Amino acid sequence: MSRDVAPVCVRTGNWELVTVLMLRPRKSYERLKKYRPPLEGRGGKMRLDFNENTVGCAPAVVRALRRALTSDQLATYPEYEQARARLARFFRVKPEQLVLTNGTDDAIKVICETFVEPGDVLLVPAPTFPVYQFFHEAAGGRTERIYYDENFRVPLREVLKALNKGVRWAAFANPNNPTGTMVPKRDLRVMLEVAPETAFVVDEAYCEFSGETVLPWLRKYSNLIVTRTFSKAFGLAALRLGCILTNAETAETLRRGQNPFAANSLALLGALAAIEHADFAHRYAAEVRANRAKVCAWLEEQEIPYVPSKANFILAQLGPGAPEIGKRLRGRNILVRDWNYDPRLRGFLRFTIGSTAQMRTLIRELTRLRGLIETRDGRSEWSKFAKFSGRGWVS
């Protein structure tokens, strides 16, 4: 039998078992774990589960999209040059430094398809956004994780040891998802300079909420790649538009093997309208930062352990009752992210920070569920589900 097919037993409509031949995927695909997308049926609910803009995009963006919804516009393939130039001005880079993608997920996929050979090593902190590992391992690579220390910091010494052994690329969401923590710029600078042949991807999906960016560093570091998205502060998650920003030579290499029509016309129109009215996103981000401080203050008052965050979400340790709390909140049309599927984050829920009214509702409902919440010192709670060693927190 050919190695390209494999026998699989299936049951027919008459409940008879028959053997059929199925096409065999690449070995790297056979080992892939399924990604966990958002649950269906989220419309009309308070979306505090996937770190989206919880109030929606600027009204001017909706008006621009409505004007663009003509039969001729929908029948025409996208054109990119003018949009790339305008977006580049917004990000303060040259147009040749910008690659348009179908969201950040697609940006990571393009990076992996361009640079990753079977056996190559990806270095990531743990826990982090799973898409880096997902697409890297789909390309046949293997992943090395550096676990957070007891203060929720990525231990630089361990990172440098790993880099010294040889790493094809490293990915740092800054702020990180799901912890909301930052890798200090001084640490990032050391990494970039110690490993000039390693590609460093800094994912700035939440930079509007942290107020920090390394985009100006593109002038100095040829091994730096920055990704941005319009899915978070700008409220365009449904349109799927992201950007890769790097040096012109790397950007050209990335475009060479990319889907030539990765971004659709409506996504481009929405993004251009969004940057024209960027003050709306900036006001929303400011409201989120203020509400983040209020929610943290409430958690402190209630002695509920949480991770100090620079993003539009907070990861909190509510104890063994966390899954039930998430279920009951969903019953009240409030969606939050349950991280119990990760063995290192059992008992944790992640709350997206939204408008003042939404956070008032969240706190009210959590107060109603107070009897299900376990409160202890934050550090002892962290050690409850993981064990600290010289290499950080491990299960």
C-alpha cells in the first residue's frame, strides 16, 4: 500500500463497518492539536472572552463600509498599493516595510511558511498565544517553552541559554496573552543583539492598551518583525486585517510566497476609515485602561489573586469553582474565557476589560457568585497548580 494513503474504518448508513483509503497528511499535521476558537452563538451577549473591542468600531467605519457595498465593488479584486501607503504612514514606516495579512493569525502563518524548516526551533514564553506554536509545528518545527518565574516575568537568563543553543525564531506577545504582562524593552534589546540570526516576532496586538511599541527599532534591528492587528482596539475582528512590519528585504521575502489576495477589499476600507478616525480607538483604549485599574482595585479588595496586566484583559485565579462561575456568567449572557483546559491555568478565568457600564455589570455578577470564589495570597495560588524550579513554573 502506498505511504500516501491510510486505511480507515467507517460505519455506513446501514451500520456496516467498511474500510476506505484516506489521503495521509504530512506527519506534522498528524501531530497537530486542534485550535480552540470562540464558542458559537456569541451575538447579543457581553463579549468578555476573546479580548475584542466590546463596544464596536467607530460609527464612521460602518458608514464607510455601507457606502462601499456595491455590486461592482464586490465583483472587483482588491488593490493594495494605495492602502499599503496610507497604512505605512499611520505606522510611520515605509510602504515596502509593510505586509498586509488576513489578521495576525495569518501573519504568523506567513512567517512560518517563509522561514521554518522541519526541525527548526521556536522559542516562546509559557503560557502564551497558542497560534505561534500551532503554525510552527504545522510547518514541522519543534517548540521550546520558557516558563514564567514567580513574579510573572520571562527569565532572561533562561531565554539567553535557549538562544545560545540555536533558535530559528522567537515570538513574544507584548503584552502577552493570557497574562497581560510585558517583556521589558531592555530584555528585548539584549535578545535581539545576542542572537542576530534569530528572527524575533513581537506581537503588538494589544499595544494601544499598553502604550508601548518597538516599531522605531526596525531602523536598527534587521532580525525584528512586528505584527499589528485591527481586531482589538479598532474593533474590526470580523474583517480580519493584520500587518507585518519589518525591514524592506524581509517584507519582500514574506510577500514572495504569500497569497496574493490575502486581505479583502472591505477589510482594507474598514482599516483606512479606522485610522482616519483613530481618536475613537484611542478614547476606547483610555476608557479600558481606566476600567482595568478599577477592576484590579476590586480584585484587591476581594483578595482575589490576579496577574497585573497592561492589556485589555485580566487573568484572575478564582479557584476550583472557576468553570462553574464561567458557566453561570454565560447563563447571564456574560462570556468570559475559561483557561481550565490548560493544566497550568486550572482555576483561572480571563476577563476582557470593556466599557464602564460593562465592568459595573461584571463586578455585580461576580459579587453575586462570591461564594464560589476562592481567595488566597496570589503567589500561593500560582504555586497551587504549578511547581516552581530554577527553570520557572512547570507542571
